[in-house]
Amino acid sequence: MLAMVLQEIGGPLVPEERPDPIPGPGEVRIRVEACAVCRTDLHVIDGELPQAVYPIVPGHEVVGVVEAVGEGVTDPAPGTRVGVPWLGYACGHCRYCKTDRENLCDAPGFTGCTRDGGFATHLSAEAAFTIPLETSLDPVATAPLLCAGLIGWRTLRMAGDADTVGLYGFGAAAHIIAQVCRWQGRRVFAFTRPGDRRAQDFARSLGAEWAGGSDEAPPEPLDAALIFAPDGRLVPTALAELRKGGCVVCGGIHMSDIPRFPYELLWEERSVLSVANLTRADARGFFEIVPRAGIVTRTRPYPLAQANKAVAAHRSGTLQGAAILVP
């Protein structure tokens, strides 16, 4: 197998030929069909996640086919198409796992962070944490749904029944969730980097009622603001645009420090929430609505050997949609 390995923080991804992984008890070996590049992969590369181990094969938006199963695995069976998301393992016995909050597990495992991920031709995964996918799905189009879609979905759900939703950072997650919002009948206001007219046009093409820079005020107050950009300065900015009782939901695993802000911005029952990982129930719920919502992902495929080029494209912030590595 070929794997693109991050040997040290800040280093390039280096190609390595390895033996195909042998699945252990409870595991499956998956032949990767496509793996999307995520903002979290950049955090792993940049050493911004303390739980990450090195060397590591990044990648946690994986679509592939089960090739072999380990001891005790009856499902999924060989030949099954599955997805492999960020949460790759949960202990099953801590207080959070026992209360259906496995996303907060005390001893989790993360794909492409604490265990090798999908920037490779093959990977091993915990069978219980794979997501069954229809064989008719396009692997390239589906890959971004495994994190950008799932985390975006959980972020939107935490906003409750908000009617007017602001999306800060119009990248892979926002371009999916904008479509979900429109399908649900919500109104979408999109916030991009100041002056990024191309991204604003893209947002409007996906149903955003208004699109402007993050330094601009929307035409009316928001019921909720979903922040996908890893910039803590956006928290007080978004709070200032909320109606009474509105919420800001931070959808990223890492964010720069939030600057001081006056209590006045939080008063009148406004709130700030964060999203941590996801659950298998999130995945089941999201993939049930994907075909009904008619979600179309914007993707740009790259050969696996060009992983560094794909990462650079994602980092630039100019890529509309998601970069996808294809073995």
C-alpha cells in the first residue's frame, strides 16, 4: 500500500510503501476510494491538536470498500462500501459513552490524528465506527460529507429552530450546510473573508439570501451564527449580529483565542456553544437526509501522490468546496 505520511509537525507529507494493514479484533481493512482534505488535517499538520501522534497518516473523510475483517467482525462484510469519520473509537464505558455522548468520550481515538487515516490506499478502522454507505454513491462527491457534512450537521442542530442563520467561513462545511438550511426552509446569510467576491457569489449560488464580508453587518439580525472559520475574533463579531436569545455555535475543533468583549454582547440570553466531534447517531441522521435534501458537493480531485498540493490548495482558502485525494 501507499501512504502519505506526516513524519513531524510542520513537515511535508512523505510517500511510503507499506504492507497492507492486517485488521485486528473488531477491525476491518478498507481499500480507500476517496479521502477529502479537511481543515482539521491542517491543524494536525501544524501541531495545533495536543492529542495528535506523529508520525501519522492524516485524513478522516474516507470513503472505501471493506476488503478484510478481523476477529469477531460480522458487520460490515467484505465488499461493503463504508465511510470512516473523525471519531474512530470510543471506550464505551465512561460516563459520556453511557449517556449517548460518545463524542465526549474520555478515551477516544481519532482517524488521521491518533490512528492512521485515509491519505493512503488502505487503512484499518474499528468496524463499529464505520458508516454504511450506498453502493450507488459517488465516492468523490461523498467524501466531504464524512466531516464537513457531519460536523456542519451537528453544528446546525445545536442552533435549534433558528430561522435566520449566519454562516461564517464559507468553505467545505458551509457550502453543504447552506443547502441543508435552504431545504429546511431557513434563511441563510453568508460571511466570507472581507473582499472575497468569488466566495460570496458561490454562497449566493447555493441559496444564500445575502453574502458579504465578515466585517459587514447582515441586512437584519440573526437567530443563530455558525462559525466554521478557525478565527476566535469572529465570536464577538457574530454575537453583535444576534437577536435576543440567539446563539453562536463554533463548529471547529481548534480556534484562535477569543478576544475580550463586553458583557452587553452576551446579555439578553444570547449564548456561545462549541461542537466536539460527532456521534454515530449524527451520521445515521445526516445520511438519511442527504438524498432528500439534494445535497451537491463541490470537489476538486487530486491523485494521492499530490497530497501536498491538495493540502496547499485547501490552506489557501481560495478553493471552493473540498480537495479530494483519489488513490
